[in-house]
Amino acid sequence: MHSGKFTKIIATLGPASSSEKDIKELISAGVNFFRFNLKHADTAWHLEHIKKVRDVSGNLGISIGVIVDLQGPECVLHIPGSTELELKKDELLKIPADVFLSPPEVYSQLDPGDVLVVDDGKIEFVVDGKKEDLFLNVLSAGLLKSGKGVSFIKKKISVPTINEEEKEKIKEFLKVAPEFFALSFVRNHEDVENLSRFLTENDSSAGLISKIETQGAVDDLDLIVEKSDGVMVARGDLGVEVSLEKITYYQKKIIEKCRASAKPVIVATQMLESMTTNPSPTRAEVSDISNAVRDGADAVMLSGETAVGKYPVESVKFMHKIVSFNEKAFRVPPALEFSEDRTFSIVKAAVDIIRSDNGRSISKILVATETGKSARIFSSFRPEIPIIALTQNEDTLKKLGLSYGVLPHKIEFPEHGLVDVTEIAHELQKRGILSKGENIVVVHGKRWQDPGNTNSLYIFNVS
């Protein structure tokens, strides 16, 4: 891992961090993935900056992933021709002249008296006027920012998982092969299936991250986790949907479920919010990140802190310091609910050996994987040494980059496919991944690329 930590850091790219110099500094500070939020800026901007990320990371020789964050069925408020608007209580905003909502299917479902909460609860409106001539009446004054999500209080709005406009956007992004698409405002597992089906129909193997930010998603969590490649605890809208006092409980519940299913889980929203304007975090923010690591999050995410904040690089540096210390200070307990298949049993036995060794002689885990399953199971146990995941599957390589402690490496296995650890170890020494004299735990099948047939475990001395 280029930054000496196991928890992955995701930074949202935006105006405050969009130059090649900015991207290089953020990577050097510890970023593993960049998130591109399609609720802000246009498609051309995002495509241009994804290319920048690819160019910069390629020049640095570091694998950095890309997450494209879709609007999905989320309602978003926009300000025509502006990025923000200072609001006074009882001010009336004409729809859609002063502000407009997307997707357009929302308009026909608005009724006088509906209450809208914007930007994770910062601004609140009530719909006023007649059905054909609607206004938003400001209930809470403040700074309204364009492109922020809208939650409806005590009302369900019916919109498609992805509308036709977003489908066309996705097709454009498929050309730059993002590692993951994140789906906002997932309501149930059918939303996940709809996007997954669309990606498959368009020959994409990109991973799918489901953002848990609705009560419906919490209620359908088991199936959503099963059908996703990863999950994000999106605490902003979730706090509006389920009420704030329940956030910590749901965060822990979601993390537990993801770890038990060997799926990577991201904790997001307001992790270092104060650093949008201040050069150092609050004590509460430090505790929040520390607890996310102790809960077992695979990744932590910065949003406005790096996209529009004054201190994007400093935010990542603080995040890096906090997660690095807490990884070493606390041992995360193992996940609880795994099915007892052969791969799980072998990985568990390997972890028991590593923990009984207690860092005295075993320095790394080497796992050959075609699908990534065995590497993700290792990750869920949170071993205190790096997991070197070897694969020749490009899609597996990309997706494993999000899992805690996993360092994925592409390698071409011998044509005969039979295991020769000495040969592989020599190749990894050339790459600077292994060193002579190291003891490593090795897990694989009879052949290197043998999906679902992990059956070997032993300790190997690198010579």
C-alpha cells in the first residue's frame, strides 16, 4: 500500500482539487480512490478529470481507482445560472424559474403542503401555491447550494432507478472504465438489480456500490448487500430519513452485515466537515473517524472537504493520520456470520496462524484469486499484515482496491496454471513487493486461477 495504511481513503474531486498538481498532492497524502459526483458539474468536466487522475496516477506508478456517483432515484435541487443563494425565512421561490428539481418526474407528484429538506437537513421548504403554479416557501433561512439532494418528509416520490438522461451519461462514462458506479438513494434491492442489469447489457463489469440513505434500504439491507459489490453508509440523507439519534446504530449494523458478507463498506458524510473552512478538525470528527475504523469500515470518504474546501490536502493528511493510528491501536474483532464453506475455513485457519504468530515472523499474506472472494474474506478478518492479492483478472484487480488491507497486483500465471510459489515469489521480489527472508502465509487452489477451489494453506520462506 503506497501510504502505509490499510483503511482506504476516498476523496471527492471538485473545483478545489482539480489541477494535476492537486491530484498528485492528494495521492501523495494517501488517497486511494477519487469520487466524481454527477450532481455537480457536467459530463465533460468529469470525463476530463477522470483522464487527469489516470494520467497522474500512471505517471506515479500507483493504482488509483475511480468511483462515479450517480444521481439515481434521488431528487436534486438546482439553481439556474448560479451555485448558491442566500435565503430568508418565508421567502418564496418560484418553481422552476428560481429553482428547479431533477428528475423532472418529481413535478407532477408535488402538492401544496409537502415538506422538502435539502442538503442533509440544512434548508427546509414547504410547497405553496396551486398545483399548476407552485412555490417553495422557506421555513429555515440559510445558504442554499445548487446540486444538493432533497428528501421529502412523510411522502414517497416515485421515480425510475435511472432515467433516460442518466443512462446516456453512464454510457459516456463506460468509455473511461471506472472501477465502480455508486447508486444514490437506493430504495430496495430492485434498484440495485435495475442498474446492474443496465451495466451488463452495456458490457460493463464495473462494480456497483449501493448508497444506504433511505429507510427502505435499511429495511432491505440483506438483499441489497448480497446484490452489490460494495456499500456506502451515506449518513447525510440517512439522518433525515431515520432521524439523527439512530445513525450510529445503523452505521454499525450496516458495517457488520457487509463484513459478514465479505463486501467492502464505506463510511461517508461530514467526516471532516469543519475542515471545509478550518485547517484542523474538531475532536468530535477525530472520534468519528476513529470509531469508523474500529467498527470495521473498509474505507472512509471525504466530500466537500476535498471538492470545495479550503484545505483539501490537509484534510486527507489528517484522515491518513487518524486511520493509521487507530488501525494499530485497536484490533477489530472478526466478522460473525460467514457461511462455513471451504474457502472460509481455509482463510480462518490462516488468520488463526497469523494471530498466534502475533507479528513475530509472518509479514504478509499471499493469496491467488480469480474472483476476489478469498482476498475479501481475508480482509473481513482485519489481519494486521498486508494481503497481497494476485490475479490476472482485470476486473477483480480493480474491485479489490477498495477492500481493507488488500494490495491487488496483476500477474500473468504460467500457462500450465500449476502452482510454483518460488517462481511467483521471485517475480514479486523483482517488483519490490516481497523481500528475501520474509515468511508469508500462502493460500491458493490447485491451480493459480482456480475460482472457488481454494484448498491450500502453508507458510513459505522467501529465498
